[in-house]
Amino acid sequence: MEYAIVLLPLLGSIISGFFGKRLGAKSCQILTSSFVSISAILSFFIFYDVLTQDYSSNKLIFTWISSGSFHVNWSINIDPLTSVMLVVVSLISSIIHFYSIGYMDDDPHKARFMAYLSLFTFAMLTLVTADNFLQLYFGWEGVGLCSYLLIGFWYKKPSANAAAIKAFIVNRVGDFGFAIGIFLIFFFYGTVNYDEVFQQTPLLIQKQVIFLGIEFNLITLICLLLFLGAMGKSAQILLHTWLPDAMEGPTPVSALIHAATMVTAGVFLVVRCSPIFEYSQVALNVVTAVGMTTAFFAATVALVQNDIKKIIAYSTCSQLGYMFFAAGVGAYHVAIFHLFTHAFFKALLFLGSGCVIHSFNNEQDIRSMGGVWRKIPFTYVLMIIGVLALTGFPFLSGYYSKEAIIEFAYLRGSTIGYFASAVGISTALLTAIYSWRLIFKTFHGKYNNEENNLSSIHESPLTMLIPSCLLAIGAILTGILFKEMFIGYDSSQFWSSSILFLQSIQHDRPPFWLLVITPTVVIITIPIAYYLFVANEKILKNFVLKNQVIYNFLVNKWYFDELYNFIFVEPLKKIGLFFWKKGDINTIDRYGPDGLSRLVKIISDKAVHFQSGYLYHYAFVMLIGFSILLTYLILY
């Protein structure tokens, strides 16, 4: 069963990729979707066995590396953390596969697209089922490669190519740190297998090393390098710039990358490595600080975005920040709980936005929409459910997980915990504002699209609506159904074999004000947002005019792209151009291949004059050659 879960998406990808033209696009769509769906069903069986029977296993596929005492296997490791991730990855991926059948109906390269989607799923499943860092890194890089292929799927668009390259390069920065972290683990531990590394970690907590001329605690250094990889993959601040641009890919790609797979890999890595992070408070504080900063930063930028997909993308960035600062305060199980609930409502929002874009004939600017909630009522309801879950509206999935993050951060009792909970509440307010702005601008007010007649606006086909409805059910129910299992009083028993808690989990009842403040803020925001974005838009327009500096700061995303362009891109371009023109063209080519070819041509042009056709000329040359040879023999 474990083999089938991982290998079926790979098989579907191979068949669709290599035999797509023979089988036909429709057959490839059905085949790949069916294989991933079977993988999802089997994942539920695994999850049930883990839940009810404490099932765990480590299935050896083959020995990957064997050199002396160093052995690395390619295995499928099953534990509670893996079982949860299998359900999330395979289920969301299968839903997106079926959604893609309707969304990509007019695309001439459907078979290739489905092959990429399935390969992406295989890479993510390989990542979460690994029992060693090397196999995890293989899946990690596989996900990165597939993201490049999917983001740049419409490769004839320059913007899509640029976005794919940007995502690839930015992720390589984080992956470089991740690789160094793995090298350090191998050097000091002598192994890359999880169990062996985690067992040795308590013995090395006092170990100091010199890195780049600075003395570090070994465990802290390894954690920081691993987290650098997580920052790149999960688009945390400083390495976040690729995520909004990734919206250039088809909407199913956005849903797959931003909901359950690629961006959650970083969170999974930190939680998987909890037996290492628990021994470095410095690293945990860094994770908390980066997480809460990202949550707040992304929420502020989302406030002023006009592209419907980019608003949701920055929302993803913000919610990932919540997950990281939950892990940073030691609430790893709460981070996974939010990852679980987030997968459903965020995928729902992306697929819902795809339905909106489909209805508006590929229009993505919310300023060119409005007044269509009666025309597309099903899409409207689905988006409302997604937004309610995202904002943490009481008793929907996002409410339970987001509220738990804020409460656990507060109950940690540390300064950074209190600060993180305050940032979490502030970010919840901003999340509610930009989420309802998206709803009201898209579906309410006046119809503002000049290119499409209002009568042409229509609901998406059932192949797009039914998968969205399944996600809506998850967005409503996953919180209440899995709360006790994931973060309840007995949850530590469920996670015991996959997550290490050195500090006991606080289950104290938080103060009453903390329980009510976030839901109150979320509820109050709805009428306020309606008033500002529909009833009286002049207030915001006047505010923007009076605070143009702040508005430009947010519109330009805190000027990170401009800063990186100034510090890295332009100088490197200038250096590259210099070496290209001065070094390659004017030096190497001029005196190398081009120079040699010119010299040969000059010599041949001169030598051709000896080919006169007169016998006495040839005899004269032979005489000179013989004379030179004779002179050489006499002298030497």
C-alpha cells in the first residue's frame, strides 16, 4: 500500500509525459487524476491505521548509497506526521487534478500539464515519506524543479518565464543553506538517517564549531541552516519575493503550490527536525521572529494588491508565518494543525478565484469586476466560505487552528511568545480587511468590466465547481473534527513518535479576553469593510491621497524587489556583461577560436600561392626543405 501511494503519481506522470500524444489528452487527464486519487484513498487507510492502531513502518525500496560505514536507503517511512502529510498532499492534489480537467480544457498541452502535476505530487510524497535527509533533499529539489516547470508552463509568455526563473533562483539560495546543513550533519554525526541523527543530538548540545570565522553552537548552526532552506521553500520574509510572481502559472498550479505542497515543505522540515530544534532556543527564537514578521508583512502588502491571485498568494505567505511562529514557540502540533486546515480553505480560495477568472475571460484585476454575485452564486458562496475560514470566523476550520496558535504563543509565557500572540491578533485584523476587500470588490458594488458584457458572465463547469465544493466541506469541518486529535489534551500521545516536546504542552485555559478578541475583531471587520469598500469608497480614496508615501510603500511590497535589484541583480548583470564583452568576446574569442581561425586563414591564403602548377616551383620548395633537414642533421 505504501509503495502504491508514492509510485502511482510517478507512473501517471511517466505515461502522460511520454505517451500523451498516443493516448490523447482526455485519457491522460483521467489516468493521472485516477492514479493520484487512488493514492489519496490509500493515504486515508494509512492515516486510519496510525490513528487507531499506532501503526508505523519503514519500507525499504532499495539501498541507495553504500560506502564503508555510510549507508543511505530509499525508504518509505510512516509515522503520525507522515500520515497527516500524506492525506494533505494526496487529497488536495487529487482534487486539483480533477479541477484541471475543466480549467485547462482549451489548452493544447493538457497531457504535459497533467504529467507535471503528477510528477510534482510524486516529489512531494517522496519528501514527506523520507527517513533520511538525503532522500528528503531529493524530494525537496524535485519539488523545486517541478515548480519551475509548472510556473513557466505558458513559456511563450515572457512574464511566466521570468517568474519561473525567479522562483528557481530564490529557492536555490535557501537550498544552498539547507545543503550545507546536511553536510554538517554528515560530518559531525557520520550519518544522515533521522533516527541516528536525533539520537545523537543530545550528546552534541555543547559542541562549538567555527563557521565563516565565527564560533557557533553546532546544534544552533545546523538548525539555522536547515531553517534557511525552509525560508526559501515556504517564502518567508527576505526569501519571499518569488511567491507572488508564481501566480503567472495556471490557477491549478497556484493552488497546488500554495495550499498543500511546496510552500508547506518548510514547515514540515522544521517540525520533522523538532528533535534538533528543541535543543536550540536561539534557533527557535529566530523561527518565531521570522514567522511573525512574515505574517505581518504579507498581510500589509495584501491590503493594496489588485490581482485576485496575488492577494491570496500574500495571504498564503502570511499564514505560513503563523505556522512558523507556532513551531518557534514549541507548538509544533499546532503548526501542523494549521497546515492541515489551511490546505483546504486556501486551495478553495485559489480554485474559487480560478472560477472567477474563468467567468471573466481571464481577467484577474478585482477593480475590473464587481456586481456579479447574482450571476455566479455558487462561486460566490464558495469564496465566502473560504474567506470565513481564512479570517478565523467562529467554528470554521481556520478559527480553531489560528486561535490555537495565538493561545499557545501566549501561554508559552515568554517575552517573544507574548509578542508573537500580539502580532498574530494584529495580523488577524489585517487578514479580515484584505479578505473582505477581495469579496466586496469582486462580487459587490458596480460592474466595472468594459471588455466583457455582464450577460456573458457565467458559472464555471461542474468539473471546476464539484472539486471546489469538496474543499469547502473540508474548510468547514476539518477544524472541529480534528481539533482534539491534533491539539487536544491527549494529542501528545498521537504525535509522540514523530515530534519531540522537551517542554510540556500548556493546556491551561487562556484569559477570557484572549479567547474573544480575535473572533470579535473578525466579525466586526465585516460591516466596516463593506462600508469602506462598497458603501463609501471616497473615504479610502481620500486616505490614500493624504498618505501616498505609505500607500506606495505597501504597493511596492516594502521595496524588497527594488532593494534586491539594486544590491544583487544590477551589479551581477554589470559584472556578467563585463566578462562577456571584455573577457569572452574581446579576449577569449578574439585570441582563441576566432584568432586561430584568422591565423589559419592568413597562412592558407599565403600558402595557396605555392600551388602554382609549375613543376620547377615544387622542385624548388623540395630543395629548400631538403636543405633545412640536412642542416638540422649536421648541426644536431
